[in-house]
Amino acid sequence: MKYIFLAIFIIIIGIHLYASLKQNKPLRDKTKPFILLSLMGFYCYSVDTIVCSVLLALFFSWLGDILLIPKGIKWFTAGGVSFLIGHIFFIISYAKFVNYEAVGKVLIILLPILFICTSIMVFKWLKPYLPKVIFYPMFIYLITNGLMNCFAWFRALSISGIASFITAFGALLFYISDCSLFFVRFKKDSILKTHFLVMLTYSIGELLIILGLIMG
């Protein structure tokens, strides 16, 4: 059954990416709800014990996808809040496996600084284009995504094996996806004209996160 859900995920992603490349919004809107639904099915049928925090992280990411479909600042904000909650549940999923001594004090300090500085740079570029009412909420959201990444990499350094690094790389793609989305949505003269890169990094990122958690 898990392979059926994985096949559905791959097919839906293929159609959605084609629609993104062609800027076919109706097709994008029809396929988007099924991306994480199929991934949730794949996760549930791939593990002996379902971890509630992981499933909730996927659920709130799915809800965020749905809320981002309509246009408008209110819908965009609601979607961002849902994704933020999803990141918190991902953090909970990673944090219980972190061995802070194995990570080391230097990385515990430097990695958050790296994501904070990157987020500041992104929002410095975007500031002229972002509505003031959501500037700081969006910044807090991206910092939360960066924090999720930190815990994913802390976990990777705490557990032996490749699985945890697969999850960490997936988390990094999720961060790249969010940065790309901000430019596509708000900076109209950006080189990113379509949602193709946004959804490519997002879908692969979510898949790698879940694959790593299943394997590890």
C-alpha cells in the first residue's frame, strides 16, 4: 500500500510541476491538495508506529497548502501560520533525538546565526516589495523554518547513519522553497517567474524529510 501512495505522490507532483511551469493555476489548484495527502498515506503505511508529531507536521503543512491556494494577504497569512505550526511539530519530532554534546557548542551557536543572517538578507532584498502588515510575521516564520533546519541538522549530527542527513537535507530544501515563494509572490521583477522551483524544492524536501524519518 505504501508504494501505491508513493506512486500517487510522484504522479501528482509531476502533473503539478508541469502546471507550475506552464503557469496553469487551475491545474495547480486541483493537484496541490493531493501532494501531502499522498505523502501522509506513504508515511502511515511505511512505519510500525506513527509518530503523532510527524503526522501533525504533515497535516499542518497540507493545511497550509490549501490556505495558500486563494489569493489575498489574509489567506497568505493563514497559510503561513499553518506552516509555522507544522515547523514546530517537526522541531518536536527532531529535538527528542538530539545529543547536544555530540553536536558541540560551536555548531549549536553558529548554525542558528547562519539561518538568522540568511533570513535577514532575504528580507532586506524583499523589504521594498512586501506589504508592511506582514513583513515581520513573515520574517518570524522564516526564522522558525531556520530553527526547524537547525534541529534537523542537530539530529543528523547526533544519530549515526545516512537517514538523519536525508531528513536534514530535506529540511534545507524546505527553507529554499519558502525563500523562493516569497520572491515569486512579491517581487514581480524577480528571475523566478513561476512556482516551479518553489514546488520542486518543497515536494522533494517534504519527501526527503519523511524518507529519512522512516529510515531512521
